[in-house]
Amino acid sequence: MTLDELNRASGHQQADFFHTQCAAQRWVERMTQSAPFTSKEALLTAARTHWATMTESDWSEAFDGHPMIGNLETLRAKYQSSRGHSSQEQSGVDGASDQTLRALADENQAYLDRHGFIFIVFASGKSADQMLDQLRARINNSTGQELKLAAAQQLKITLLRLETQLTED
């Protein structure tokens, strides 16, 4: 989608677009209210500005928009199907061993059990082993620490999605 197409879209269409970038409804509403955007950089600035006003409940809503990695088959299918759409985000999992994929699934479940939300990490450029190392390094943090870390990761993910899915005319 071009920036011009987004600016000309109805409010509902804009909201649908922004929701595919981040599932926090309040963020989506604020982004829609901020349109039209004079440039891609103006849109990215608005995305950062609005994310900075979000609360823990907004963060949780955004995290809930990510699929839960529950088992090896789900994990493989997620990364297999994402090759075209979000290959930059998750290309580091290509070629990961079954052992690493199982550990990611198992430890993501342990993280969910401990913190109440799935592990959120900016995966672009990271191998599966690097993501597993980060999960292991963060799992014993307090939930308050993890909420803040995950929110920062969510913003990076959202900005990458906006940058890759939106073109200036």
C-alpha cells in the first residue's frame, strides 16, 4: 500500500491496515485519527508517539495479536508460512534444529506461564538459537521488567512492519 492510498482510504480501511501492524486497539484508533500523513517518516513518528502513550493493558492487547507458539508443528508452520509476508522478521529460524524449535516452544510456554503473555522479541536478523538465548536470559526477569522489554520489542516489530508494508508514492 502506498502512503497516498492509505491517506485516501476510509477510516475503517485505515484501521484495518493499522491493526495488521499492531493489535492494540487504542494505538490503531490514534493512528487512524492522525491521518493523513505527509510522509512515511511522519507516519513512523506518529507510531512512536502514540505507542509511548499506551498502558500495560494496551501492550497486552498488542502481545495477544501474536500467535502462540504451542508445539513443534505450529512453530514450523508459523515460520514456513511467514517466508513471503514477514521473511525479514523471522528468517533466522530457517534451518533450526528440531531440538532448538522444541526448546523455543517449551520455554515460550514456561514464559507464558510465568508472565501471563508470550515471549515478544524483535526476531529480524536473529537465529533461532539467538532468540532462544534471549528467551532464557529474560524468563527470570520480573513481570514488570518483561512488560517494558516486550513493549519495546513490540514497537520495533510494528515499525519494521510499517516500513516494509507501506511505500511512499
